Amino acid sequence: MGRPRVRQAWPGCCGRAGRLPAGRGYLASHLCDPAGAELIGDGMSDPAPPSNACTGHIQDPASQRLTWNKSPKSVLVIKKMRDASLLQPFKELCTHLMENNMIVYVEKKVLEDPAIASDESFGAVKKKFCTFREDYDDISNQIDFIICLGGDGTLLYASSLFQGSVPPVMAFHLGSLGFLTPFSFENFQSQVTQVIEGNAAVVLRSRLKVRVVKELRGKKTAVHNGLGENGSQAAGLDMDVGKQTMQYQVLNEVVIDRGPSSYLSNVDVYLDGHLITTVQGDGVIVSTPTGSTAYAAAAGASMIHPNVPAIMITPICPHSLSFRPIVVPAGVELKIMLSPEARNTAWVSFDGRKRQEIRHGDSISITTSCYPLPSICVRDPVSDWFESLAQCLHWNVRKKQAHFEEEEEEEEEG
């Protein structure tokens, strides 16, 4: 088993180039940072620059391709829960994968669905599954690539399972929105075969590395298999006495809001140690380019292509006429804390999960993660993105303006 390795370094890990671990395959293209410098990495040392290396220009994102050194052997299938319409596609997909000698991993609770458990015709296939339980079993080194069946939430869930490097993700649109799930299930056999053969484009979706530091207030936190409060990974006591830290990898956004309180939230936002503003309103959204088309778009932010190395800060209903969303470089570190004048606590969530309360003395540090999510494209990163804007969000859809008739044009000129 292994992980597809990325021959380019990922820009924006605390201002340094972050690397993805070596594994079974690699993405054959190279990335440039915003200044045009070449970013190459594959192990302990950097290889010689390729003939098509970046020389003062930004590499075409459509050139990022998935390539396997060895054929993938294991696949994680993630299915949207409590949706009866997905049972048949799930069975067809798993049967097809096993017929092609793939090792198929699924979450244990998926097989506990009564419709699957009572299906005798599916019994032979069920015995071949490898199962796991979220927050208890670590499968991060067992999976070569991931297939999602459902909506955008399945991709977010896949991201949450991998707190380090993420295998390439192939997402089928079987949910409601489908902005992040570009594949149609009608021709899944040929599309899965193309991915296994390495014939696919990939977009590297940046994630946020979030570190929450809380003051211990006399409450003991249970720890199971290295997992702490709310199932977060890397939880434990901070070096400072009386502190507890939790880390999260976030694909869409971190949302800090006022929770059930009737008062405005009042939080300070620091950038690389400098106070840049105080947010007074319903809250603030810190999002990746991928998340810019989610909650941030609903709050009035611009939409950013996922290849752009950036972090977006968007206020939620600010009590100010001049507080516009801003975009900052991917390499900066943001720190968010309750203002000393805050009348109430705040609440934070990560991709809509792990919601928890933030009190005075607690802090949330956010920067771009070294571990992006490789999302497999139907065509290429640019075409897929604009297709999603048009089909899912109906971007700039309106009736076309009628043209002038020739007689009307002559009258205008006369």
C-alpha cells in the first residue's frame, strides 16, 4: 500500500514549501509560487528541474495529471448515509471493483444499513469488504484512492478521515448540489478504469491546518486511540501548563459565530502576530479557495479557483458598512481570539463538524496545510470549475439582450 506522491511541493505551509509523502504514484506536473519560482520536491532531496520547468510564468493548472508507478490495489468507497437511492449504485460499484481484484474499504456502519444487511444476493461481496470505524481505526496508510458516492458532503467527510496526506479522490454526483462531485455515475466502469490506468487530470485543493488551544477549566477530556475532544486527531496537552490543543485539517472553511447568544460576536483577528481587525457581527468565515463557493459565497465573498494559493476572510453580517471580504496569501498564519470586551463566548466549527465553544483565553490558529486534497477531474481543473459554476450555481445566468434590427440601426444613425 502507499500514497500517490506529488512531485511538486505545495506552496503555503507556514510560508515554506510543504511536501506530500512518497508512495505508489505521482502527479507529473510542477507548480509555481505566485512569484514564479519553481517548486519541486520528491523525498529528502530535490531532483533536477525538468525541461518544462517554470521559468518566470505560472504553470497551466490543466497540466496536472495523475500517474501511478504501480497499479493501485486498494480503494475506499464513501457513500452518503440514509439515502436509499444510493444502495444500487453502491452495490454495482463495489461489485465492479472486486471483479477487478481491488481491495475495497468501507465504513462499518455502511454495511449495517438494513437494506444492505438483508440483501442475500450481495452477501458474497459483503464478506470481502475491509471495514473501519471513524475516530477509532487508522486507515491513512492503507488506501490508494477514494471514490465518493453522494453530494459535496461526502468529499468533506473523506477529507476529515485523513489528517495527513490524502489519496486522490474521485467523486460521483449523486447528491443535491454536486459542486465538488463532477463525475456522472452512468458510465462509472470506464471512468474508474481511466483513473486506475492513470489517465486523469487532478486539481490540488488546499486545506487549512487549524490549531485550537483551550484553557483547561477543571474538565477532564476522554482520549480514545489518540483522538481527543470531538474526535479530533493530535489532541493532547500543550507545552504550556493548563492548555489543551486540538488540530484539524479543513477543506472548506472554519466558521466562528455567536452561537445561541443574542449579542454580537466580538473577536480579534491577528495576521502573523499583528492585530488586523476586530469582527463585530454574527461571526467570521476563514475559507480555502474550495470553500469560497460554499458559506463564504452566501455571505457575499468572491469565488476563487482552487488553484489559487490563498485564504479568504469573510465577515458574517458585520455591524459595519465598510467591512468587505479580503483575500490573504496562503503562507500567512491567522489567529482568532475573543476580544477582551466580548460580552459572550463564540462557537467554532470545521467544515460543519466538531462544533465547540470558544471562551476567553482560547485561541484558533489557521494557516494553509501542507497536505492538499487531490481531486480527480472529469476534464481539467479550469473546465470542471466553470462547468460547476454554471450548472450548480447558475453563475451569470440571464436572458440575452436582443440585438437591433437593421431598420432600427439605420434610424439610430439617421
